[in-house]
Amino acid sequence: MKILILGVNGFIGHHLTQRILDTTDWNVYGMDLAFDRLDRVIQHPRFHFIEGDISINREWIEYHIKKCDVIIPLVAIATPKLYLTDPLGVFHLDFEMNLHIVKQCVKYNKRIVFPSTSEVYGASLEPEFKEDETFLVLGPIHKERWIYACCKQLLDRVIYAYGTHGHLKFTLFRPFNWIGPRLDSLDAAKEGSSRVVTQFIAELLMKRPLSLVDGGSQKRCFTYVDDGIDALMKILENKDDCCRNQIINIGNPDNECSIRELAYLLKQIFMAHPKHRDDKVFSEIIEASSDSYYGKGYQDITTRKPNIEKAKRLLGWTPQIGLEEALKNTVYAFLEEN
């Protein structure tokens, strides 16, 4: 099998590539703006990489969509701060550029495995989110943080319509707060624009305060990347065509904790690390308003918990890594590389 991964140097992309090359005889064709996370695979004979931009290198992309069996477009802006500072950039990349890829998959009759997001469920009040039942509830237009969820939801609907009307073979997967080694770069965290786990780890490393936005009562379910990649591999194998035209949550409902609990857990893990247990000063944990931290266009969700019965039924998949182990692995990997 030939797999095309756009955004191959990203968090999911480089972990998936490593697993494919380690456990199958498949070929991976990848494009990204950089290759700093790909040092383990860059010389592999079944890995074919080009440094490029999906908005520029369109001929290369179209050629490889025609050539490959499965297309996985992982290019997106997925950090909340940028939803407010660059909403039009989010729309252009996350929607317009990815829609072009989807249309080419339709044109050449190729299977697409597309990353939706847990954010599409928005501010739903249901205790668990179900792929085919939960209402998708987004906030008002002036809360610009919703532009990411809106772009992803509309792409979900377009892909679903193409597929159910016979024009496209697809699987949509919805990751719920995947974490693990090389989640974000330290540079992004220094600017305060990385995802919460990396942001907190970076603050601990730099002895800066950990900010609990609006008190940190928001709850999330954190999924270790190895578990997530296990599920993705089962989707790619797609035995008996069980994943065709399906939307599948990939998350760990047992790993639910509040952002406040997350901050204290990460600080505890950091303080016990051999390199830092003798530090004399550690970061404070403080509270900050969302307006001061993100800006006036921000709005948060109190809970985001996946129902994963469909993944269990279709894939025979259940996540294995508990919260503390997932966080410890993530912290230790980050500290070893910085």
C-alpha cells in the first residue's frame, strides 16, 4: 500500500509514519514545511519526503494523490491562540486548502482518512459525545475561537456528502486531546501558542507561572499518542471495509481531568524528574481570565468526553495508557530533548 501524508512532520504525522515503517511493508510519501521530527525515518528506503507547502506544491500533490492508495491530509492550524490572532489564516489553510485535497480525492477516486476534531462538538452539554447523535453546538460569530471548529465541521459535512452519494471512500477520525513525545515545539510554547500540555511543561522548564484560564475547571480527556496510532493503523488496515463512510471518535474517556488537576499533576511529575528534583525554584500555578490570556474572542467548553463504543465495535480498539503514565511519558520525552 502507498500512503500519502500531508503534514507528515506534525505530531500525528511523524508518529504514524514511524509506526507504518516499523510494522508494515507500506510506502509513505510525505510533505511538510520542515523535517525536524523525522530524523528517525528520513533515510528509510520506504519513506519519500519532500519539503513543501500544500498551497504551493500543487502539482506534486496531485501526482501523488493519483499514485497513492490512501490520502491523509494532516495539515491544519490547531492551536487556540491562533484562532483569535489569525482566523483568516485558519480558514484558508484548514478549510480552503484541505477542500482542494478532498476534491482531488474525489476526482481520482482515492480513499481519504481525514482528521476531524473533538472541537466540532463545540459547547454541547451532553455528558459523552457520540459521532452520529450528538448535536454540534458552536458559539456566536464574535467569539472567533469557533472558526476552527466551524471549518472542520463543514469539511466533515462535505466529505460525508461526497461519500454517501457515491463519490468518495472516506473515514473521518476525531482525536480527543492526543498527547505524547514531540507534541509541540518549545518555540511555540515560548510564544504562549502551543497546546495546553506542552504549554504547561514549557512554563515549568522556564520557571514561568502556569496560568489556569478562568480557574481551570474545564475538563478534557487526554489520549496517549501510541493508543491513537493503534486506532489509526486499524482504520488504515480497514479489514472487511468496516470503516467506509464512518466517523470515529479516538479518545480515552477514562483519562478525564480538569485543567487545574492537569497543572498540578504535571508540576508533580516535573518536580520528581532526576534533572529537576533539586531545583530550588518551581513555577507557581496562578489564575488568569480568558480575556487577558487569549483575547476577547475566546470562549471555552466545560467538558469534552468521547463515547468510544463505535471504535470498540468497528476496530476492536480500546485505549491502554492511563493518564499519569501518558503525562509522565510526555514530560520525560520533552525534557530529554530540551
